[in-house]
Amino acid sequence: MVEDPRTTLSELAAQLQALFGDRLLGLYLFGSLAAGSFYRGNSDLDLIAVLDSDVAAGDALDSLAQLHERFEAERPEWRDRIEVLYLSRAVLSTFAALPTGTVARTSPGEPMHHRDLAGDISWLLDWHGVITVGETLLGPPPLTLGPAIADDRFRAAVASQLRELSEVARRNEVAYLPAYQGYIVAGVCRAMYSLETGRQISKEDAVAWLAERRPDLADFVWNLYRAYRADVRGPQARLTDFVDAMVTEAGRLGVREA
């Protein structure tokens, strides 16, 4: 049985608070769970943790990585479904203009690592999600710790993300992964909605919005969105069971590896 996301969230928040203590100034939820569009067994948990200083390289980063590794090992249904951005209040203050500085981050498919924001304006989008449709899990209201995002900055960040999706869509591996194609389609739909309205919306609502406006694209976007939301772990588990059974069968045939 898949654990309730709110239970998982509460347990993770408690572990982070125990690790950082007073250094953890605020912990904020954004994304599908905050927006009421969470898909049990499929959607991610998206968080921003604001600290009093950067997560240093070495022992500090290793300890944080180990916390996440243990947390997901104890809850395999959440493996590759937890994304947390750890940044200092000083780095967050740069979001009023161009995001700069170093953050620590773990996300689906990526272990804990440092990332240089390097003035990439698309980093504003997660914080915008926090201050518009997010939830405060620990600490004060988010605007107490970080800046508001002006409408023109938000739209510029969306446009930057849209250009990035254009590049991602051309990667060779995308051709073989319908779920990845569906993720890109949902991201593009949401970007177009945001550029037109200045607001954020769930992926599914954005797909519905674009499908209604563009009936010629409706089947295309809905089919790929369903591929994105499909249960991919079930078929993979069946595949691994099949391969393991054939390995066992090969052993019965007396064939040994060189």
C-alpha cells in the first residue's frame, strides 16, 4: 500500500528539522500536492528548504545525501519521487533579480548535489509556486524570508523554461520514452497558460486548457499526458520478474557464466 503523501511529508520535515535544527528557517511545499492535483503513486513531493547558510561541501552535503538515501530506502514507493531545493536566505534574496549562488538539490533521477544557479531565471518558478499556491510546513510565511516575484519576471522565467523544453524534446532518449514526452507536453501546456494568464496551474488543468483552445492538438496532448501519468513501475516490476525467472531457468539448463 502506498503511504499517504501527508504522512511522508510530515516524517521528512521532522527529519530535516532534526538534522538542521535552528539552521532551518523555513520549509515550503509547492507543486501538485499543494495545488490539489496529486496523483497517488505517481506525483512527486516538491519542497524548498530555506537555511541560514549554504549547505557546505563535504560532511554537511554527505549527511544530507545520506538522510535522503535512508529515507527513500525505507520507503521504496517514494524512490525518485522527492525533490527538495536547499538554499540559504542570502541566495534566495537574489531571486529579486537574477538567481545567483550555490544550492543543494535532490530530484528524481539525481542524487544530492550542488548546483550553481548562474543567473538562470527559470529558478524563479519554484519560488513563485511557493508564494502563490504553496504551503508553509515549517517557519514563517515565505515572503518573510524571500522576495515577491514580479509578473514580468515570472513570465520571463516561463519563457526561459519553454526554450529549455524545446531543447530537451530533441534529445535522442526522449524518442524512446513516451512518459518523458508526456512530461514535456504537460510542461509546455502549463508554460503557455502561464504566459497568457500570469498564473500557475496544475499540469492536468493546463493540458485541458490547451486542448480546449486547440482542438487540433487535443488528442495528441491528452494521449501523451496519459502516458506521463500511467503506472510505469507496475510494468517494470513485471519485466524484472520475467527476466529473473528466465535467469533461473537458464541456471536449470546447466549454462554457467564464463
